[in-house]
Amino acid sequence: MKKPARQRTEKYEIGVDIGGTFTDVVAFGRAAGRLAVAKVLTDHADLARGVIAGIQRILEKNRIDPGSVTRVVHGTTLVTNSLIERRGAKTALIVTRGFGDVLEMGRESRYDIYDIDIDIPAPIVARELVFEVTERLDFKGGVLTPLDESDVDGVVAKLREFQVQSAAVCLLHSYADPVHEARIAEILTARLPGLSVSLSSDVMPDLREYERASTTAANAYVKPVVKGYLDRLRNSLRDIGAQCQLSIMTSDGGVIDVDTAARFPVRLAESGPAGGATAASFLGAAAGVPDVIAYDMGGTTAKICVIEGGKPLKTTSFEFGRVYRFAKGSGLPLQIPAIEMIEIGAGGGSIAHVNALDMLQIGPESANASPGPACYGLGGTRATVSDADLVLGYLAADSFLGGAMRLDEARARAAIDRDVAKPLGMSVEDAAYATHRVVNANMARAAKVHCFEHGKDPRRFALFAYGGAGPVHAFGVAQLLGIRELVYPLRAGVMSALGFLVAEPSFEVLHGRISPLFESDLAAVNGMLTEMEREATRVVLNSMPGAKHFTVSREVAVRYEGQSYELYVPFSNRRLDAAELKRIARDFTAAYSTRYHAVVDHGGLECVRWRVRVTTAEGARGAPRLQTPGAAEKKARKGRRGVFVPEAGRFLSCPVYDRYALPMGTSITGPAIVEEPESTVYVGSRARAFVTHRGDLRVALKAAARATRRVTRAEAPA
């Protein structure tokens, strides 16, 4: 039989998200609203190879011609994994003489003042590879001590001796004038042509030398790794016939071109989770639920983000590699624009084990894609969350990934029996439910910490659940948080990849400049803001060539004189003048009063940094409206299976629905299971689910009783 011809007329955009267990690929044809989805196991040996394999699968399965792909938007965990697992390039740090211990000293603060054996995160650069040079600038950029180039010559010899691959340069007050850093870069690139160089005045031109040094060192550490990866990916796309634009998701929810990503790889640290938060923002607002807690649980981690008014909380600083899970200050700081979220090691592949205190512990270690959970039958033998969900009936052995991957319940039961049930003296079913309940508690605790740190009450938000494992666990997490409404978007299992396609090309530029607010040199500040806008616009145009319409937002960080930290105040895009400074002062006072419930009447105001963001909506035309086949094409009710219902404390025979066959307006009373190929929704007892006109599944919760007795498999119906 003749093979059907590939489709050539429709133009497609592809989003690719690499997770710890699965790589998600979506292809979207905007003209017809056609969406294709593929999930492949993540290839940890070669991430680029895994991405191309996923793209090829979706193209072949849906007969899409590679030449019809107009762009690929990609988010990756490569940066985060390289930093946490310390798999980056051999990196050196060059600093001002006398500041060689900047990474070791940090802020000289302890995240736990009562722990005498406190663990401190190891700096990203070994102390033997930190080199000092004679030079000094003041905070205004004035030269106090000229750069001694003979010192730089000595550093060159050391870099060659130690076979350093990448160098970070972070000199005191270089944000005020990069002249010395630029000269060092000239010498290094001339004498060591293969050396990768990152300048703090380029990566993070801002005050606070510790955070600037940490961020620049991290950028240098991953720069060769990321550049090599992106080069391979770009070449591989061309090899398969996809002559398209390759764009990369950043940690703040924007999209940039591949060359900018290779220059500032540290900005990609949270690119994958940012895609999910971006999709949740779009789809939540479109569903009429602008205030949500975005809850993304995949195979390795769970990410939680607060979205208010349709916009995720943003930050300019976060930590990676925390040595103590929820303790601020126990990680290494990165000063980059990012969506504010909390991430913990709780995913479907998280390993369950009994620790030295005879307590059940879930994660943070994960089985990943290889060897995977025991039920995958790919060589994994340790008990995981997915194994527990299979034993409890939340997952079905024959419908995982739409039936493309059959799960082995016997292997799952054996792993849970060995690793959890026997050590704790309980049945396999009890052990499975304990695993499920503990991981839910871990995620609920993380969500509470995140909300309370930002003054938010989780009970006034809806829970927007996605990711491959998120919809299975969302009901239990919502109960623990006191949340009474859940939203499960269609295609929840590939939401981050879908988010890449609705994200807008954007870029943020910041510049540290300390001066009294009302004594600012307006001509100099206006000139600086104009140049910052030009730089950001250039990056956006690289990502979206030909764009003509841009949105520009500007903010200034203001504080009272003598204080150490500041608040951001937005201001207009017109030329800065005395009247605008008065408006900034007024808005800062109001923001300060709202945050701290106090105003310092006698304090002068000081501006610390300025930032400019340029965005274009061209290329991101809003959230795609996802279509389902509808009940006319096939029956929604698939059958029944035994599912453990915590409120009943036993297994019950529950209806199982095909989500794609549920027509608009369908109402489902729990307990019930709703399946789609990429994820499974558990609707708990005494809850009611409703299918909206957009295909979202909205669930209203009622107060539920706790499980009151132990579980036995014998109670499960046939």
C-alpha cells in the first residue's frame, strides 16, 4: 500500500521540553488549530539526540513535512543539571586583588544559627582557580588603581597550566564602568583563543559583588556546555530538513534566540518550569481563573508557582543547589530575571525508601528515565511514586501513554513490598498509600512555604494542575492546602512544551547605578535607558525577525538611604524628568507602606538599579484553543477499575472516562478516573468535575473524611 503523503500546506511550530524522565514535544498548526503530541523517554546520555528523536517521532506519526516547521521553541534543564551535578567546564574566576575569597565568604550569614555542623554549598569555582589582579574602581566608576596588565599575564600562564576551559571576570564596581573587565577579556581572548570568557559587566552589571560573582561564575561554568549543546541541536535540525528558527525559553518566561542563549546560558536555569507557568498564566486567565497556584509534577520534580491576576510572580534572584530543602541561604545565588517558584524532588520517579530513623522518605533521588520506576520494566528495581500510583489503581497498566507503554504491576508490587512494606511491617497496599500520602504532604508543605513567603493565602487560589503526574496527585494536595477548586487543562501532561509556543519573545536589561533619587543626572540616566532599550530590542528582533510592534516596560529599584534592600517601582516610557521622579517617590512610598506597614518620613530616597524589558507579541498569538474529538466519535465511558479511595479507606469500583471523548458540559461525580494519553486525573470522593467549553476539567471540592482503616488488596473489586 502506498504510504500517505506528508502534509505540506500547514505551517507548524514545535515546542520541546526536556524533563528528568520524559521529553515532551508538541507541534501546533495555528491555521487549523491542529495539535500533535509526543512523549519520549529522555536521553540523558545525549539530550540533543533525544530532542531530535522526539521531533522526528511527532513529524513521522502525523505525516508533517520537516520543511513546514517554521520555528522550534525549546526549554531545557541542562543548565540546572550541570550546576547541581557539577558537570560544567573547568572554570576560573578573576577578581580584584584582596577579593579572592568572595565566593567562600558569601554574605557571612548562616541559614540556621543553631546548627553547629551546618553544611555550606560548595562554590562553583575551586579556590585554587580564583586569581587576583591589581586594579580598583570606585562605586561611580572612577579609576582608583589602574589595571596592572602584568598580573593579567600571570593569570594567562596559570589558566594555561591548569587547562582552564572557561573564565569568569568579576571586578569590584565593574557595573559602573567595564573598562578593566573589557581589557582583561581582550588579553585573554588574544592569548588563549579557545577560552570561553564571561564578564560580570555583561552578565550582571549590578552592585553586590558576591551575587554578581556567583552569577558570572555560574554563567562561565555552563557556557561551553550549553554552546556545544545548542550548536549540535541547531545542526541536527538542519540535518532532518527543518530549516527553521530555533528559540530558547528563559527563566522569566520570555523567548530569545539561540545565540543570545549561548551568551547568557545562566538565564536558562529555570527555562523548562517557566514554560509551564507561562501556559498556566495564559490558560488560567482564558478559563476565567486568573488567580491560581500552578502545580507541575513530572517524573523527577514538582514545581509550584503563584499566579495572581493572570501573571506569575517574578524575581531577580533565586538559589540553586540548596543543601537544605526549604532554607533560604542554603544554596548559591543567581541574580537573573526569573519566574518565582519553588521546586522539590517529588515526581513520579522519586524513590521511596525507609531511612535510618525508620521513617518513610520520598526523594529527592529519582529513577529518571533510566533505569526508571520498577513498573516501566526497563531495569529499575527500586520503589517509586509511579509504582505506588499503579498499585493504588490511579494509573492503569494498559493505558499509560495511551497504551504506548505497558506498565508491570507485579514489578511495582515487588519493589514496594521490598523497599517499604516489609521494613515498616505493613501490607503492600498500605505502603503504596503511605508513599502517595507522604509525597502529597511534601508538595503541600512546599506550596505553603512558597505562598507564605510572599504573603499569600493558598486557600483563596485555585490549583492549576499539570505535568505527567500532577493531575494524579492534585486532589490530595488541594485537600491539604484547603483549596476548594482545581483546574485540569487539556493536554496537561505536555503543558510546559505548550507554554513555549504561547510565550512572547522578550528580553530584560538591567544596570546598577546608585544615586539619590532627586539628584540623579537626568541626561545621563535617559541616555542609559535609551541604550538599554536598544539592546533589549536587538535581542527581541534576533528571536522574531521583522517584528515591528514592541511593548517597553521600565522599572527602578528604590530604597531609603541607609537601607540595604529595595523595592521596584514602574515608571513611564517617556523621557525622565523632575515630575516623573516625584511620581516614582510617591509610588515607592505607597509600595513600601503596603509591604512593611510603615513609612520612613525622614529618610531620603536612593535609586539603586534600572531595568528595561522589551516584548513583542508577534509570534506568540495567545493561548491556542485546544479541541477534543467529542462524544459523537467515541464513547466517553471506558469501563471501571479498582481504585483506592482515601475517604472510604478502601478500594472501590470507580468509573474510568476517556477525556478526549467527554463533551462540553459533562458533569462527573467522584470518585472517578479521567484518562488522557499524557496524564491521568483522579477525581476524589464527594467532588464534582465539569467539562468547560474550552475542554478544561474544573473540579469543586467538598470537605472529605480521612481514611480510617488499613487497606487490603482483597477489598479491590474485580
